[in-house]
Amino acid sequence: MVLGIRTTEIADADAVARCVTAVARERRFLVTTEGFSAEETRAYIRGQKASGGVHWVALDGDDLVGWCNIARETFQVSRHMGRLGIGLMPRYRGRGWGRTLMASALEDAFRHGFERVELEVFASNGAAIALYRAMGFREEGRMRRACKIDGRYDDVLVFGLLVEEWTATPVRP
Ligand SMILES: CC(C)(COP(=O)(O)OP(=O)(O)OC[C@H]1O[C@@H](n2cnc3c(N)ncnc32)[C@H](O)[C@@H]1OP(=O)(O)O)[C@@H](O)C(=O)NCCC(=O)NCCS
């Protein structure tokens, strides 16, 4: 298994949609439990490219097995910020690939003028939280019971990373 990572092309939209939808349907990690269609994903990737967002994918040969995107915020006071999302197909987790993929996306984002990257994560998602802390993110808040899946509540944690914190981190690629 050899990991390849690169920026996302519009032509990747079908495969990205399949990957996001598979992770969404695990019903444990993402705010969507249904995922997105190929058309929605194509429009999203196109919009991200146009607005200066960052979108990366992980590949095992020709198979797209993960993504990491940092979406440019749209309102005037928030345009210096990005919102991060990431996911890998189950058999590719826990091997350090999330770290590699995320580091490349963050480096790309800060190089392109982002000054802050933020994200939200379910409090039960230990692997993701460990990854975010390892990348230098700081926990900034907790939204109590902000997630409810199949009748079960979870808290949602807010994490943020500033450009100068990223510049100082030893995990930069
Ligand atoms: C979150 C995710 C992208 C992390 O990628 P990964 O490749 O599995 O993580 P890595 O192997 O790079 O490990 C990153 C860190 O997490 C730790 N970690 C990995 N799996 C873990 C687990 N199950 N529990 C606790 N920590 C874990 C690693 O030890 C490592 O920490 P370290 O650098 O301090 O040693 C991946 O697990 C995933 O796709 N999960 C499902 C989707 C998801 O949760 N997306 C994020 C939603 S907010």
C-alpha cells in the first residue's frame, strides 16, 4: 500500500463523493450521515477552487481513499479563515496517513494566505482529536450535546490553529 497525495481535480468529484459518503454513512464522525452526490461534490470543489480554498486527496494507486479540505469562509470578516474537514476510508486509518495528508493541506492553506484554520469534532472521536493536537491545534470550546445521532448525544469541540502556531510547529512537511 503506497500513499499518494495531491491537490484535488474537478475530475476527482465522483471518487471524492463516494469516499465522503462512505465515511458519512458510518454515522460516527461527520455532521452529514448521508454524504453528497457527485454533482454536489463537483460544484463544491469548483467553488472551493474559485474562492481560494484548499482541497487535497489521498490515493492508493488509482483508488481515492481520503480527502482533506480547508474551505475559505465567505463573509467579509471571516475571509482570512478556513474550515477544515478530513476523512480516510477505514482500512487506511491509524497508519500516519491522516497526519501526512493534513500537514500538506495546512501548509498549502497557510502558504496561500489563510491566517487561521478551525474545525469542529465530536468529543468521542479520539483519533481525530489526537491528530489535531499533534498538528498544533488548540481546543477553543465545547458545545454541549451539539450532536445527536440515533438518539445518542455527543459534545462538539472547537479547535483552532493560527498561522504563527503552524509556522512554529515541528510537523510541517
Ligand atoms: C481522523 C483521521 C483522518 C486520522 O487519520 P489517521 O491516519 O487515522 O491518523 P494518524 O495515523 O495519522 O494518527 C494521528 C494521531 O492520532 C493518533 N491516533 C490514531 N488512531 C487513534 C485512535 N483510534 N485513538 C486515539 N488516537 C489515535 C495517532 O497515535 C497519532 O497521534 P500521535 O501523532 O500523537 O502519535 C482518520 O482516523 C479518519 O478518517 N477517521 C474517520 C473520519 C473522521 O473522523 N474525520 C474527522 C472528522 S472531525
